[in-house]
Amino acid sequence: MTNGSTSAAVPAPPEPVTKQSFRDGMAKLAAAVSVVTSNGPGGLVGATVSAVCSLTDTPPTLIVCINRSSRSHAAIAKNQILSVNVLGGANQHVAHIFAGGTGAGPAERFEEVHCSVLATGAPVIDTAVVSFDCEIAQTTDFGTHTVFIARVLAMRMEQGSDGLVYFDRRYLSTGDATRVGVPVPLSLAYDLDWTR
Ligand SMILES: Cc1cc2nc3c(=O)[nH]c(=O)nc-3n(C[C@H](O)[C@H](O)[C@H](O)COP(=O)(O)O)c2cc1C
């Protein structure tokens, strides 16, 4: 706006968001890696997942999104229980196995990990950084996935382990990451229940 010229540039129309461009964008969303397990009349299953987040701390509740075409989906829906096992930096091989990377079937995947049970009977992986043992409170189907709203009945936590992150289609240990921030004091850490 120096000489009153009105030669306004016409913005290029935005690129359409395709399935691939969306996936490429989501590859830049660093995500914690967990294994969701379930057991019961629907069978023993476990799958690597990144679509997990907290919903509310009162009652303690998680959201877990599972593809309806997976074997895990059918079993979780029937068993009505699941456990979310958040993997540590040393557990990349576990993530690979439970993502189907070795071709192992649902029960076979468990031959590679030691498990216990807490409240519901869903297997809890002993080397997980933290495990949340849940009953399904509600479900919502959208597109290819089901959103499971899972109420946490029991949990187990390890001290001092690094986390496992998936970023740019690669696994990273938080122990390898450069520390870029200052620790957030617990009193200032964000409130889990952002609906208030
Ligand atoms: C890093 C990573 C994250 C994943 N996140 C999810 C997820 O959030 N939900 C999902 O349904 N599948 C996810 N998957 C794919 C499942 O792990 C994969 O489809 C698995 O083989 C399902 O096994 P199943 O058919 O025996 O249930 C993810 C895979 C990887 C490698």
C-alpha cells in the first residue's frame, strides 16, 4: 500500500484435502504409542494405536479410536473391556509386533510380551510405562472407525521410563529427544477436563 495501487493478488484456490494429504499432515502430529488389548468372549486381541487421549479425570475416562475393519475392533466391542498400555522408548519392537509388522496373529502377538491382569481381565503389558484398565462406557461410529469411550477402573505405572513417540512415520524415544522446554510445574499443568 505505498502508491494507492489496487493490484490485489487473487489467492490460489486451496489444494483439495485428499486421503493422502491428510495422512501426510497427520504424520507430523507426534503421538504417543500404545497397545490396546482385550480378552473375553470376543477373543484375545492387541493392536498398536496412537489415537488415544484423555476425555475427563472425573470419572477417569479415555477415548480410543479403532478401525472397524481390524480384528481388535470386533473383539473389543464384544468383550466390552480394554486396556491401554502406553509403550516406553525401549518398546519399539512391541509396537511393531502389535501393528502386524511381523505377521503374527492376535494371540501369537502375546507370546512376545509378559502380561498381568488388573480389574477387568484385559491383558496389561508388564513393560508398559503406564497401563489403563477400562470398561467401555459408550461408543460412537464415524466413518471407518469407532470411538470407544473407556472408563478407567485400574491403572499401573512405572517410574522413570522414557516414552515412545511416532512422528514422521518413525518411532522415537523421548529419551533421545533434545529438551527444548522448561518443565511445567504440576500446579500450572493443563487441566485434563477442558469442558468445564
Ligand atoms: C504407530 C501406529 C499407530 C496406529 N494407530 C492406530 C489407531 O489409533 N487405531 C487403529 O485402529 N489402528 C492403528 N494402527 C494400525 C493397527 O496397529 C493395525 O491395523 C493392527 O494390525 C490391527 O491389528 P488387528 O487387525 O489384529 O486388530 C496403528 C499402527 C501404527 C504403526
